[in-house]
Amino acid sequence: FGSLILKIFAANHRRTTLPIIVTWVFASFGYYGLSLWFPKYVKYLKVSFIKKKSSRSLFRNSTILQSTFVDTDLLPYRFEGCHMVDTTFDSMDAFCPLDFDYNIHLEEVFLEQLVGEVSLIPGLVLAVLLMDRFGRTRLIRISLLLCSLLILTLAAVKSPEAVIGVEVAFNVVFAVGLASLTVASTETCPTSIRATGWGLINTLSRGAGLAGLFVYDSMLQCTVLASCFVTSGVMLTSAVVSLLIIKTRHTLL
């Protein structure tokens, strides 16, 4: 196994394998980091608590500013020594509220991730339609470049709906590049090291994605510009490196 890993970086294969690996690593870092950042940032933009459950949470000695609580179980005893400013409690539920604790909210978890995941499907369809016409490497470059520009529009949007719109557009465009990169990686890697190369690519890209989760989680404490510039930078880097990927269109493998 070790000898196969060394073959991937051997002089006769390095020109083929390194651009693919670097492109995967940078693109995965940005994409997986954003997949965590988007839902949390949308929550940050909302100032209302709708059908939220406390899960044994208490507010102590806090000032609650300009917030709206709708159909929650946050009853008065959960606010100890708190000062309310322009805060309202409403109920749209015809049933009596139940005050009990639980910490698994499947509906919220599902809905937050559904939009982002479903938006990948149109991108994959576009990739199938465009890949043979424009070529793998060209689609990779265009997709990653558009992603680096598209994410900068987040600096100009403030509503949760607009942020979700940017997320959908980003995922659609990224899916085109991801599908093209997957095909190019399979076609470009020499047959003798293809399986090992794929294993290494997956390992490194997942590792980069995991690092992205931690980095983007920490950037939630910063301004939105930090996430915009980091994502734009890694996507632009991926696009530039992808220029070195060997073209396989109309090539007999």
C-alpha cells in the first residue's frame, strides 16, 4: 500500500495527480465549511423564536431585546432576573402549551439541511448536459470561479430568505464543478494507481472538509465578510489550480 501511495507522487505521475488533489482539498474545505455556516448564519439573522423548545435552558440576568416568542415552551419561570425590551410572547396554537423538556427536533434539523441538499440536484443535471459539450476541465474552472464571485454577494444581503437564495445558487453552481471534477479525476488518474488515488483523494478532501467545519464555526463570531473572503479565496485557488488538470475530453483512455 505504501508503495502505491509513493507512486501517486512519483515524477511520472505528479503532473497528473497533484493538481487534482489540490483542487479537491481546497474545494472541499470551502464547501463543507459553508454547509455548516449557512444554517447557523440564517439562525443568527432571525430575531424570532418560533416553535422553539427550551431543552432545559434558562435565561438568567439577561436583557432580551426586540424579540418575538411564538408557540414556545419558554414560560415566565425560565427567565430569571431578565429585563424585556420590546419583546412579545404570542401563541398561534389552538392547543394548550405543554411544558416538558426534549432536545431532539427532527423537523428543524431536516428543514435546515433540505434546501441546501436538494439544490445540488439541478447542478448535477446541468453537469450531465454540459460536460461533453464544454469539457470537464473548463466546467471545473468556470464553476469554481463563479462560486468565488457568487459568495461575495452575501456581504450585500441581510434577510434570511436572501441568504438561503445565495446558498441555493452557490450549491447549484458548485455541483456542476463537483461532478466535472469527479469525472476528470477518474479519467485522469492512471489505471495502475486509480483506486489508490481515489482513496487518497477522498481521505484528504474529507479531512479538508472537517477542518473547514471547525474554521467556519469559529468565523460565526466574526463579520460575514470573513466567511465571504475565505470562501472566495479557496474557491479561486481551486479554479486556478484546476488549470493544470490534464484535459481528457476526446482522449482515448
